[in-house]
Amino acid sequence: MGIAETIGVALRNLWANKLRTALSVLGIVIGVASVITMISAGSSAQKQITSDISALGSNMIMVTPNLKPGAKGRSYQHLLTMSLADQIQAAAPAVSAVSPVAQVEGRIIAGGSSASAVITGITPAYTRIVSTRIALGRGLVQSEVDAAAHSIVLGSEVASDLFGQEDPVGRQVALVSGDHRAIFTVVGVTESKAALFWANVDTQAFIPVTTLLYRMSPIKRVGTYFCQASSAQAADVAVAQVERFLASATGTADAFSVASQASLIDAIKQVTATMTLLLGTIAGISLVVGGIGIMNTLLTSVAERTREIGVRKSLGACNRDILLQFLSEALVLSMLGGTAGMLLGWLGGAGIARIAGWPVSVDLSSVVAAVSFSTAVGLVFGTYPALQAARMDPVQALRYE
Amino acid sequence: MIKLESITKVYSMGSVEVRALDDVSFSIEDGDYVSIMGPSGSGKSTLMHIIGCLDRPSSGKYSLQGEDVSELDDTELAHVRNRRIGFVFQQFNLLPRETVLGNVEIPLIYAGVGGKERRRIATEALARVGLSDRMHHRPAEISGGQKQRVAIARALVNSPSLILADEPTGNLDSRTGSEILAILDKLNAEGCTIMLVTHDRSVAERAGRIVHLRDGSVERIEGLRVDRAVEGGPRFDGDS
């Protein structure tokens, strides 16, 4: 029996039981669609996060003290000074700029309105390292750092909370943090920028790090050293140089963690890939459930058509003909479901990305994987019913009422 | 020529052995018309299944046109059924989803005959049973007598060595039944070998010979008229 006839018979039989066919196809549709939706949503999210991290700065390297005391219970808190920034710069030729950064929670008051903000103490290099743009006025300058001046650059959200549509440059604000209260002059406002983790620029306010450490903060310690590698290629070398310097300065390798932007992206990619795999696997389970639906449909079909199988065998169908007939029904079901699910999954993935504001990314490989997986599901779950049909004894099958 | 030599069929039902056929021997010459008669439980069905290659004997030799078919595997038996046997069932056994023409084409499909040729042969077979005008109907849209004629056309398409009719008139009224028997007579006159299984004496008498079965054995073979193949005549086993 030729392929065309086999598929023709399969289509006629499936068409004769439209509702049953539709329901078992639906199982596969849902399975394939959810696999593709999940995987494409995952890869869209990954694209968004990596582009966010790239926007965070250029060739950035973050040097953060480990919060726990180091080996032998020693604390390295005393090392977190302004001068460590200069030492890092001097010891690591591949590092082109270093900005010590410290942060406190604070409240900014201007006239009748006030806004809470993260007060970030920086040096002028910081704006360059984290690619922050100034929308109004200017950024902080070195002389303000040297003098521990009371100058402040507001994040866009902080500025609009305090001043609405008015130009805040040149205005006086009061900054309250803990017991400290001081008057600052607004010198600039940053451009709005997408938030990521710790770094929502819009809700921060920037002051010279010296002002924060010596005039505002009770801690008097730098929190993080933001470094910039001289180029993207030099990032790994810069990380190694900084690590070597810090290890020799502290006598241990685990006092600080040194992370480049690239390694951050890699780590995030790994996390999102794992999440995507997890979601895809969960969705894959629904595909297996869809396969069980196909098997159920076929088993019912085989039982109902026992007599037909007997008649076909008496007319000369061999076991292989019967096997292929039922297997082709399973394949038609799963491939129909695979194709419809692919379209639905593509729409789903694009829809989720749109709603979340991520770049649309429907992976061709996820489409290929889902469709070939659904075909495999059809084969696997179709084989048992098809074998059952093929092995039927023609005499018994003909007697079946 | 069909030759059965000491055909025995034993079913084991748990620990009990049931001898459905016990040492059955007879032969049918090409062009013969033979009826198999016997009460229910006499082994008629079992014998028909073995002659129709739907089942294998437990022992004995069954040769069809000189070929021993008692030892063939499933696929080879399917091939024999397809090319050499034409079945006509009491229940008609047409496939409801196929048209009349589609039903008649089925044996040709399994024989690997191409679409055009298939259509031509099937159309011709339907003309032989007088159903040219019902080709595109579904089985549900035609009468019982017409269904049986479709089944006969389906049995004919691969020019089988033997047409095996199992109670072909059992589900028909007597007038329609005699129409069907007339078609079988005509086919026999045209040279088809026919074996008819029935419990109805008046139906069995259409044949040249009646093989009477009782308790799985051939009780006697009754010659009614001289068969077309005279020299083939009844053959008896030593003790029957």
C-alpha cells in the first residue's frame, strides 16, 4: 500500500471523527505552543537583560568588598578608603578610570516637597564608567570632590518629584540622612535610564564621594570601586591585574570580588538559560500529556475499527500495512498539532515580549525542536496502538461485533 | 486445485484441548462449486478460516494451486489472501467510510495496483455484478442485496483462485438471496471456483457437491451433479 493511499485513509478516518481528532490535536497544540512560548519568552528576557547590562556602563569592572570577614576572621573594612582607588589605578595599567562609590538612604527636601532617594557619592569618572548622561546643567567636577563641596546632581525622577516641570539647576535643596542635614546646590539632572537591579539612576542623587564620606556618612567607608577597563579586550587583563593587586594588599584572594560587566552578562545568561530550560521542560511535560491524548484516541480508534482491521486483513493487508495506517494517523495528528502549536507559540512568545517590553525573539531552534519533538511524541505514542492493531488475529477481528 | 490432507485444528482452552477439525481431507478442482454444510460447532467456520488462509492448521497439509500454504508466515498468508482468495461474508463487511468503488478497490490497493488501473478493474467488476450506477454511493445508501453484490465485486478484482462465500444469503430475504446465488452461479459458469459455507440445504444445493461436516470431521461428500471438472470428482479419505 502506497504512502499516498495510507495518508488518504488516515485523513478520511480522522475527518470522520472530527471532534475526537480536534481534541487530541489540541493537546499537542497546547504542548508545542507552550514550549515555544516559554523558550521564546526566556530568550526575549535574556536579550533584554543583557542589553540592560550593556547599557549600564562601558567596560565596567566592579570591585566589591566581601561582606563576611576574610580568612582568620580578619576584616578588611579599614582598606575601603579613597586612596585605595588611586592604588588600584596605579597597580592596574589596563584600568583607565576608577571611581570610589558609597551610598546611603536619604531624603531630599525642596520648598514644600520632598523625595526619598539613594544618595550616591561619586567622582566625575563615575558618570563616564556607568554611561550616565546629563540632561540639564552639568555633572560633578573634580574640584567639588577635592573640596567636598555641597553640590548635587539629581536623578530625573527625583528632580521631577521635587520640582515638577521647573528647572532645578541652581536651586537649593536640603538633604537629610540619618542625623545629618545639609544644604546642597543642584548643579545638574541626569537623563532618564532604564532601571536594573541596584542601578536605578532615576531615583538617585549624586554628590561628591568626599562630601558623603566626610560630611554625611557615619560609616566613612567606600562601598564599591567602579573601574573602567581601557577597552573591551582589556577587560579580562584588567580584572586579573586588580585581583592580583588586591590579593597582595590583603594577603588573601577572597577579601574582594572583582566582576567585569562581561562576566556579569555571562552569569545572567546562565541564569536565564537555566530558567528557560526549566520553563521549557515544564511546557514539554504538557507535550507528553498531549502524546498520551493521541495514544488514547488511537486506542479507541483501534478498538472501534477492530472489524475493519479484520476485513482489511482478509482482503490482503499485511501487518505492516495496518501498522503504517495507524502510525500515519498518529503522525498526522501530531504534525497538525505541531504546526498549529508552532503558530500559536510564536504569537504567544511575541505577545509576552510585547507586553513586557522585551525585544521579540522567537528562536528558530525552539520551533524546530518543538515540532520535531511533537512528531517524535506522535511516533512514540502511536506505536503501541498501531502495533496492537497490526498484531490482531484476523479471525478474531472479523468476529468482533 | 485445492487439496486438503489430514487437516487438524486444535485449540487449547486452558487445560482442555478442543479439536475443531480432525483429519479433514478433500480436494476442490478448478472450476468446482462446492458447499460446506454442517450444524453449528461442526467446524465449518474453522475450515473456512483455514481454506481462506486466515488461520493455519495445527497439522496436515493444505496446498493451494500446488503451493503448500500451511506453513506460511503472516505476511505470506496476507499475500495469498490478497491474490488467490476472494471473501464474501454474511455481514457484507464493507467499510462504511469508503464509497462502493473505494471498497472494491481495497484488494487492488494492497496488491499495489496503481490508481488508474485500479479504477478500471474495480469499475469492470462492479459492472459484472450489475452495480455500475451505484459506484459513488456509500454502503449505508444501498440495499442489503446491493451490498452483497459489492462484496462479490470486491472478491473478484484480483482474479482469485477461489471465492469463499460464508453464508452469503444469511442476512438477505429469500428473493434477494436467490439473486446473489444466481450471480455466484453465473461466476461459476464463467470459470470461477466457488466454495460456499452454509447450514441451509436449499442454498447448498446450488453447488455440484456438498461436503458434510460433523464434529470436526468430514461425514460424507454428496455429489449432486457432475462438476465442470468431472475428473476431479469426490475424493474420500480411507475412513470417512
